[in-house]
Amino acid sequence: MLPYLLLSLFLSRVLVNAADLSLVEDYDVLQYIDPLIGSANGGNVFPGASLPYGMAKAVADTDSESNQGGFAYEGGSVTGFSSMHDSGTGGNPSLGNFPLFPYAKCADDDVNGCVYPKNQRKTKYKPDSVQAHPGYFAIELASGVRVDMTTAHHTSLFRFQFPHDTSTSPLILLDLTDLSNSRQDNATISVNNTTGRMTGHARFAPSFGSGTYVLHFCADFKSPAAQRDSGIFVNSRASAGVHDLKISRSINGYPLPGGGFVRFKSAPDNTALARVGVSFISTEQACAHAESEIPHFDFNATRQTAVEQWTEKMRPIRVSRTNIDASVLSNFYSGIYRTMINPQNYTGENPLWQSSEPYFDSFYCLWDSFRSQIPFLTIFDPSSVMEMVRSLIDTQRHLGWLPDCRMSLCKGHTQGGSNADNVLADVYLKGLRDGIDWDAGYAAVQKDAEEEPYDWSSEGRGGLRSWKDLHYIPVEDFDYEGFGTMTRSISRTLEYSYNDFAIAQMARGLNKTADAKRYETRSRYWQNVFKKDQASLWKGKDTGFSGFFQPKYLNGTWGVQDPLACSNIDQSGHACSLQNTAGETFESSIWEYQFFVPHDMQTLISLLGGPTNFVTRLDYLHDQNITYIGNEPAFLTVFQYHYAGRPAKSTSRVRSYIPDYFSPTPAGLPGNDDSGAMGSFVAMAMMGLFPNPGQSVYLLTVPFFESVSIASPLTGKTATVKTVNWAQYNTANATGGAAGGNGFIQSATLDGKPYTKNWIGHDFFTEGRELVLVLGKEESEWGTKSEDLPPSLAPEAGVRGDDPAVRDSRWASVVEGGQFGDFDGLGSKRALPPDHRVDTGSLAG
């Protein structure tokens, strides 16, 4: 083996130097970004004009089924043009406040000849007219009105081009509504009779949370044509004689249509510009934003500024364009682009508390984004990530808890564990420090682990008494200290385990050794819901696999959930969602959740029968379509072959999903983009560097490009991944480019020295290291030995939770010590009898 390794090392250095791959061509990547990717088929992306993390987001709103991001490129009709949106969310459509709508003229030249209610005014659009680029969106309505738009940070600029007709008198209305018709109580608008300026506000409900928010607006209009008149409308009637309106919800709860309008005289140039500033603070601040950010209504200059900001943000990563199809480049760079649409920087726009810290919003949700989006941004845009972390810590400082999901200044719903813990640990572990109070950050994550909030549907963790006493979350838990949806006992047990591991990582870094040991111990609690003799049936037949997680009651006895329930192939109608009252896993099956032990993989592999059986299970998960790659828990399962010494199978599995399930088309995402989670999955998988979040671990697969260059914005050093034999395994297709990602790693060097590990640490990026991968046709021995595998949590003293003798002897000691207990229904604790013992897994007594 040694001579072959030395030969590979020699050849790799010779070939790399010959090809001069040390320099990756610099080029304009914006040409490859297509914001329309994921705008159909449930991707729910926001495809309109925005700055990186911008608050103002301008796009046409449609009535399509998947219009959560405003515009869905799947037919339908345009209902308006609004300035606030989120991207990739599920649930109800989000934001879409105060839409504008244009008419070339009103019937009979009467303002009441225009149609005002949203469901009646909606108009088809011309599909081939749609254009989307970073900072820009354009569309033409069937009425002949063309609308294009761009944005500053808090301000949108719309350009309405009306058909040239001397009989036209164009009208633009502003509606006091939003995408999901969630307006609450009173809304107001005031229209200046002289200038046409519209100001006002309304209260709305968030799309996936509790509470309400108030948003203010300031709309100004500019046109070569003179203003003819202005006024307000209510329901289907308008008047140029009234300029102030206060409107409430109707008696049946549906918000009555109402708003303002401005009308222009006919002119040779029937163009009108609408500048809309928004603010959560006041109408005065909305106007100040508009006047300072777009003072001269200069559309081209505003768009150019947006292009410059996107160009700067996209600067750190370049990939080789040699022998690669343009569609692959579009898939890659568009994925990166989407990671910076949400969350949104609302600094200076938070009316809930006074603070000098940054404030970010639109975290949809950390349960999704901790897996790849924020780890990707930690490499790609660390300065923004540090602001996000400061915002999360500041939110906990003022509201008491780290958010798990947050939007529109409101608390979102918790989906599993306390996932901000994972985010903070990942960022801390990777050395981001600037401006972050890490003592406060640690206190915040420790509070998640130790204190139960009253409403754990919105923050923190529920069932902490059971977690500490029983070492798992029971099905039908008795929890009188807080309130939430009493489901997800299995997935919460697994996710709490990982949360505690994340906290242990921070504790070690902060020299809190006792805390680190305690939370590492708690991170092993996942074993307590593993039932080694549980079978899995499919269509009445045994799948041949035994040993799955199962729900467990307070008294230690087992419940039952079909391991395939809620899977991608489940036809029974099960739905493991927050609205479902039966599922003990969240948005996925036990079959998929059996792999969610990211920190303790070697113990998991042992419990599942060893590496060979583990690989067979992973194959079954993917080959039988049990997993759903459109949901974030599936992401890591693509790469977990690494832990069983089969990294080549991870490479093969990536190819089975990209581009078949992730393609550069409007319907090209398999599920909701979830604020860029899908985009980051594509980006990191195509770079061949996929993170195991909360750890300094990136799993290595064959990249989709001959070379990849990643410049660290923190250190200024450039990391590179280069391949040898690329052209041999990635030949050009009929269009002149290859799909990329082919071949298998035969050997590797890191900074010129042989490298056999199938993973790499975060210092690869910060130190600007060079990784060279030699490719071959078949799977090789590279990265397969035990010493080459990624790290896992060290076992405790050789204790096995599935050893009855050990378990029973330890049971006696913990009962005598009073560490476990049950509730007798009267609120008092009592020791559990031996026949209702708790399986303590591999934990120390």
C-alpha cells in the first residue's frame, strides 16, 4: 500500500502543478444565479428583489398554492406587489404586507370603475415576461402593465410601465392587507392630497408563531405625468374626496379590503415609480428609510447598488468552470445565494426592547438551519453569523429564552429540541468571537438545559423533570411545570441528547469541566429509547431489520410506533406534525430518526449490528424511498456512510440526489427551501465538504468541480480543494459541459502530505489549507480504516446499555441513590419498582 500511496502523492503534485490549478479563475458569479429556482412545486422561495439579509423584499404576489414566498412560478394570478416577504417557509404564506396594484385605466374613467378587493382584481401574468436576478424582479401582467422592481435595505422601488394610450389615466392602489389575510383590529392610511404620499400601519399575525406585529409604511410616487387625484377605498368603493381611513376587521373575522389610491393624468411616458419604505417602529421611520436609501427615485442606481452588494457577498467562493455544464454552476451559486435571503437583518427595527446589539429575525426555523445553512455561513459569511449569534443571545437576555423559531418579531413554534444550542455551539467551536459575549451565550444554552419554560411550545424544552430523572422523554409524559404539544417523545429524546452534547462542547471550551462531563453524560440518554428486539414490517412482511427507537412510558414500559409510520412510503395517513396528536417523531419516521445521533455514531453503529449492518440499513433507507430528501433530517444520512468506513458510498448517494432532486429549475427543489437550508445542502454537497454541525467535522466526498477555492473572510487565507484525473471521470456532454461529481477518491494529500482521514476540520478553511484528491473509477481503501473515521463521543467505561446484567445492577444503585422516580398522580415522587425499571443505557450511575 505504501508504494502506491507515494506514487499517488507524486503524481498528484506533478499533475496539479502542470494544470496550474492553484489559481481558480475569478469571474462574475451573479450570471449563474437564478432566483426562480424553487419558486414552483412547493419550494416556496422568495424569488424577488432583495439585498443580502435585507428587510425590504419586493416581488409580485400570486394566488398560487405555494405562494409562501409571495410569487410562485406555476400559473395563477397576480394579486399585488408588496415589499415584505420570507423565503422557503412552510405553513401559511408570510408577510406580503401593503401590496400595490396597478391599473392602466378605470372603466368609464371613474375611480369606481377599478376593482379593489384582492380576490376580484387579481390578474394573469405573461409567464415568458418573468425575469429574476439578484436585486431585481420583473413581470408583465395580462393587462399590458409591466412592473419591475429593486430594493434598498428597508425600501422597495417599483417601476410601473403602462401601455401608451392617450385615453389612459393610470391608477395605483395600496391595500391594507397581507398574503394570508391575517390583519388584526384597526388599520390606518392617510393619503396626502397634494403629493400623493401614503402613510399608515396595520397589525398582523405571524405565519408560524404566536402573537401579533405592527408594520408601518410610507409610499411615495413619481411620474412624468401629473397627479390627477387621490383618495381611499373601502371594500369595492373609492372616493377622491376622502383621504384618511381607519378600518377594522369585518364581523366574520375576514379583514375588509381598504386602502388608498393615486391616479395620474395621461402622458406620452406612462411610467410611474412607487417608493415604499417599511418600518416596525413608526411611519416616520419608514419615511426616513425611504428618503435616505432611495432619495432620487433612481431605479438604475438602486439596482446597481444591490448588484454590488451581492457581488461582494459572493466573493469568497469560486469553483473551476473547466469541463462543467453551466446548469451545474447555476445550481451551486443559486444555492449559496438563497442562504442569504433569510434570516433578515432588522437591526434598528425592533420595538420590543432597547439595545445596541444587532437584531435578526425570520429564523424559519433553527431546527432546519442548524444542520447546514448556518454552518455554511460560518465559513462563507462569518461576520453576519456573529451578528446573528449576538442577536440570539440578546433575545434571550430580554425575553428570557433563546428562540427556536422567530418571525415578524414574534415567537415561532418549537419543533424538537432547543436548537439555538446547536447553533451557538457550532459557532463557538469554530472560533468566532468578535463582539460575542460567550459567557452570556453559555448561560443561555445552560438555561435551556436546566429550566423548563411555562410555554415550551414557543421556547426552551418541555419535560425536563423527566429528562433529568428518567433520562428520556416519556410518551404521555406527566409535565405540570410547563405546557406544550405532548408528542414527539422519541425525536425530542434524540434532539435533547444532541443539544446537551452541543452544550458540553461549549463547556469544555470555557473550561467548565464538570459541566462538560455532566452534559456529555446526558448526551447519551438517547440509548434509553432504543429497543433492540423491535422489528419493522412493510406491507405485512418483515424488512429483516431489528432494533429501533420506540416510545417509552413513565413507568419504563414500552409503547409502540410503527418504525415506518410518517415515512415517505407510509400510505396510512399518519402525519407526524405539530398539529398531529399521535406522532412520537417530528416530520419523519423512526426509520429515519434511527440515524440521528450525530455525536455518538460509533455507539449507534454498534447497537445497529456493526458497520456492515449499518450500511445495509442506510441503503434500505434511501433505496426504498423511506427518507424524504426535501426535509432536513435526511441531509446527514446522505453522508453517514463515512462513519462505517464507506465514504465512497456517500459520494454515490450525493449523485443520486443532485441534480435529480435538486436542479436549476423553478420546480427544482424537493421541498420547502426553509430559509436557505436546501440551498446550503446543495452548496456544501457540491463542494464535497459536508458539515456535521456542532462539531469541527466536514465529511469529504468528490466535489462537483475540478477545483474549489474558499477564501476565509476572517483570516484572508484561501483554502483549496483540487482533483486529479477530473477530466477522465467527468467528460463533457452534448452541451459542452459535464455534470460533475464523478469518480471516487483513491488517495489524498493535505498541504502536500498523505491524508487518509475521510473528514477534515474547520482549520482547513481558516488556515487556508490545500487538499488534493486523486480520483479513480472504483471505490478504494481511502478513508476506510478505523483511524480514518470521524470522531464520536467516547464510550463510558465500556458500559453497554443493552447488557441486562449491567443494566440491572446499575438499576439498583440508582434507585438507592434516589436519582430516578415516578409520579403517583398526586404530585409526589416515588421510586419505580424493579419491574418498571428504566433502561439507563450506557450512563454512569
